[in-house]
Amino acid sequence: MPKFTHLHTHSHYSLLDGLAKIDGLVERAKALGMDSLALTDHGVLYGTVEFYKKARQAGIKPILGVEAYIAPRDRFSRDPGERYFHLILLAETNTGWKNLIKLITKAHLEGFYYKPRADKDLLREYHEGLIALSACLSGEVNRSLLHGKYDEAKRLALEYEEIFGKGNFYLEIGHHPNIPETAKIKPEIIRLSKETGIPLVATQDIHYLSRED
């Protein structure tokens, strides 16, 4: 059986959004024979120290990350008509972890407007050691695809690749049977990957520990 690592995972530290606790996530990954797991809570790093320690104790490689909120223009804008985008950031190195802390701190202190928002200026400043994924339907690339704007989505994907460097930005593809929009844009994401050379990565955007939840 090929190995699989969840790279888009929310815990109860994704406040009012995630249900699973750190203990449960680590135990479930272990029970499924997985040897690594990422934690990517919404806009915060509250759970990373607990996750790192408990994953290491269980023999699971912890991948520290966040699902960041990205301001459409810049983090200082306070336009109530603007919607933020999502972007997965994963620390690949110790430098990446330090940059993640700086980025999320500035998102809170400088960019907070309903959510702690970063912007592309911060991404350019603190991209070293980070790997980015295009996130869920609220990601900037995917939202353009949902609106039928393929050329814009392609431009945005290439912009993110330019920010993070070749091989450090991935297009997420997932399966959610109760969210038909994911199936709708899947062919477009595959096309985008083929035309740009930006690789695909399979994720599941976890908010619960089990189907029953």
C-alpha cells in the first residue's frame, strides 16, 4: 500500500471550525500506519508545540504549518467588501519555521481585520524554507476557477510559484462528495498543472477525526 501523508489538517485549535484534538489526530495517523502528518490550523500556530511533542512521542514525523489568510490587496487594507483567500504554508526547514512564526505574527499585529491576514509582500519577505499549497475552494487559484476565470487562475498559480520558487508551490486536488464544486474544478486544476508544470498534491482538508463526527 503506498504511503500517504495528510498535508491539510485542522484541529480544535481552528477555533469554531475544527473538531479533532491533537491526541486523536496523532493516534488515528498511527493506527492507519502513517509515518507523518501535517497540522494546518486556520491562521494560527496555537497547537504546533503540543502537536510536535506528541507526534514525535508516537513516532510520527510532525509537519508544522498553517492555513493562512491572504488579503486580496494588502494586509493594511480595511475594505469591508474584500474577501480573504486561503493558502497552506508548510515549514520545510528550521528557517521556514522561523519565517512562519514571523509571518503569522505580522498577520495578527498588522493585518488583523476579522481574520489575521498576511499578504503577498509578507510571503515574498518570508518565503524561504516554506512550501505552499493552493488550499481549498477558498484559495485564490481555486476561486478564480470556480468563477470560470481560467487565465486568471493560471496567472495566479505562476505568481505563487514565482514567490515560493519552483518546486515549492503545489496545486491541491481533493475529493469531497458533499461539496460538488470540488468535482467541478478538478479537471481545470489538472489542466492547470499540465500547462504550467506546477505539480499536484492530494489533500483532504480534514476538520473531523472520523466519518461519524
